[in-house]
Amino acid sequence: KQEVTQIPAALSVPEGENLVLNCSFTDSAIYNLQWFRQDPGKGLTSLLLIQSSQREQTSGRLNASLDKSSGRSTLYIAASQPGDSATYLCAVIRNSGNTPLVFGKGTRLSVIA
Amino acid sequence: NAGVMQNPRHLVRRRGQEARLRCSPVKGHSHVYWYRQLPEEGLKFMVYLQKENIIDESGMPKERFSAEFPKEGPSILRIQQVVRGDSAAYFCASSPSGTPQLFFGSGTQLSVL
């Protein structure tokens, strides 16, 4: 059974700092891994999707890496801003069909101005 | 283009009442997923439906919960005889056929008094 763990559970940093969020998964047989952002009272916004054959994806100040063999992914946020404050969720999917995503519990990020 | 629409945003029910949660997928999407998020927990898969068919209901409690996605109209998640433990945020996601990329709604926050 796939389990996804995110560390830390919460993180508070001053504005401008670079930071790393960690995600680990127990079953390396994944099709892809996604990072989502969740704002309070709102739905999920997809940030980055990494296919199992890829090592990393970048979008603006965000960079996500994937090491499938060790069951790990990191989300790197450069030059953090107060608007980055949200909960960041990592999720994996087992195969290419329409199978359910398995989510971690998330990391709650606060960026202090 | 409208995204995934869920209503109501907030639903309050007393113990023993029924709760009906609605989800209109992105236009053209034929796959719908329901997830539940308990406080301080990650999103947990409940059920996956295609038009008129339940594909995977392995995450849905066997009693009191049911889901449908009729040929016409929104997908409905129905919870009968609600209990306090049903209080959670319920998220719906949709995807087009043949791709695992999901688009999430803003969720319905169910509170059972």
C-alpha cells in the first residue's frame, strides 16, 4: 500500500529565504508525482507534475525534483514571498490509467514579511 | 472555461440527517473523483466514477455513503444519517478520458452538529 509522507508538517520562514519541502513515498512504482498548493477554504491548484521518467520540473520560482529509486521528491521555492503562504501537498499516482492520487498530509508554509 | 464547480460550499447538518454534495466537472470531462479531507489530514480517496458507472469505490465507507454520476447533470455524493465524524471537507476532481491529471473543485465543508 502506497504511503506518502511530507516533512516538515509546518514551516515558518522570513520573506526572501529559499526553502525546501520534502516528500517521500513507500512504493517506487509510480507513474507521476504532483505538487499542489491549497489555500484555506479553497481547492487545490496543481503546481508541478513530474513524470516517472523525469528528474525535475521548473515553473518560475518553483523547482521540483524526483528520485524514484529512493522514493523522494523535493519542492524548492526560491526567494519566498508572503503570497507563497499556503499548504503544499505532494501526491503520487500508480499507473497511467485513471487511478486515484495518493496524497501526503501536506506542509503548512508561512512566509513572514 | 468553468472549472470544477462544487456546491454548496458549506453545509450544516444535524446528526441523522442526509447530506447531498454536488459536483459539476469541467466541461467535457467524463471522469470524476471524490476525496475527503479530515482536519489535519491529507486528502483520502473515496470513489472514482465515469458517466453512469462506479469504477472504484474502495475508499468509500460501505454504509451510509453512495455516489452517482448520471448521464445528465452533476455527480452527487450522498451521506445518509450523518454523524459527527463525517464532518470534513469533501473535494471533487475531474479529468478528461485517458489522462491522470486532475482538476479540483473548491470543496464542500460539511459540518455535523
